[in-house]
Amino acid sequence: MNYKRKAMTFIVGVQQTALSVTLAITYFDPMSAIPPAILIVWTTVFGTLIATVWKNRTKETKKIPVDII
């Protein structure tokens, strides 16, 4: 797997969420920035968990078992 692609996807997701907070505060009621702010926390926590899982995977765990197919 391409690790740079995974990292870029995570970074772009966080940036888009931060942009949504900025746009919500600028063009709407400041209370409308609460859901994107919560999403920033969720994205950071979930991204960290996924990175940990990907880091701990070995070549054997990346293969799909034949009996599942």
C-alpha cells in the first residue's frame, strides 16, 4: 500500500473539516460550527487509531484468507 497516499488522505480530511469550521463561523451562526468542531476531534482520534492498526499489520494479516471468499 502507498503510505504517502494514506497520510495525504488523512491530512486533507482534517483540513476540510477545519475549513468547514471557519466557513460556519464566517457565514453562519457561530453555533453552526459545533458539528464540524466535533468532527475535527473525531477525525483526529479515528485517524490515529487507523494509523496504529495499519502500522501493526504484517504481510500475513494483509492477505485475505481463502475460506472467506
